[in-house]
Amino acid sequence: MKIRNTGFSHFVLTLAMMTFFFCSYVSAQNKTQMVRLAKLVIDSTQLESYKAALKEEIETSIKLEPGVLTLYAVSEKNDPTRITILEIYADTESYKAHVQTPHFIKYKTATKDMVRSLELIETVPLLPGMKIK
């Protein structure tokens, strides 16, 4: 039995090649991502001001910086002065560029007297490439 080439075989081959290269690209991207946790303790008398400054900084970073993939902040239910931020950057260069932006410098300057402690924890993703919906 002879199968007639209608272009479908070419389409399937092209699709398979594109999938391979895309997966290779995504895999390489995930290996260079910088992922860390920022754990902060905020002065309780300035918590609302801190949260407003953090909100502005995160929204601006996500909107303007393609290398900032995720900035997700949570506070502890039993102690809202304890805040943890999940930070995911495309790579180390994106992080270095991020901390030089006017909006990040504005945030750091405005909140320097609000932050009682800051711990930066470098991490290794257990499921690289996992998307946050």
C-alpha cells in the first residue's frame, strides 16, 4: 500500500521539530532561572505602608520587566508582620537589572526603616518549568 504525500507528513515532521526545539529552549531557560525566597519581618506600626509600597513595586516590576517572571508575596496568618516573597527571575542578569531599576530603588529607600529583618534564601526548584496559574 502506497501512502500519498499530501503535505501532512511534512506538517507532522515540522511540528515535531518545532516541539523538540521549543522543549530544548524551555529546558535551557529553566536551568538559568534564579529562584529564591525573601523572608522579611516588618515593623508592625508601619505594616500598611509597607504593604502599599510592596504592592506598587511588584506590580511595576511584573509590568515593565520581562525578566521578572514571578514576585508573589504572602504574610503569615498568625503574624502578618512576617512576609515571604517568592522571586523568580529569568536569569541572574535579570535580577541584577531589576535591583537597578528606579521602582526597585524607590521601594528599597521607602521601606528601609520599615524592615526589621531580611533573609534571602537561594533555592533549587524541585519541578523546574512548573507554571504558576
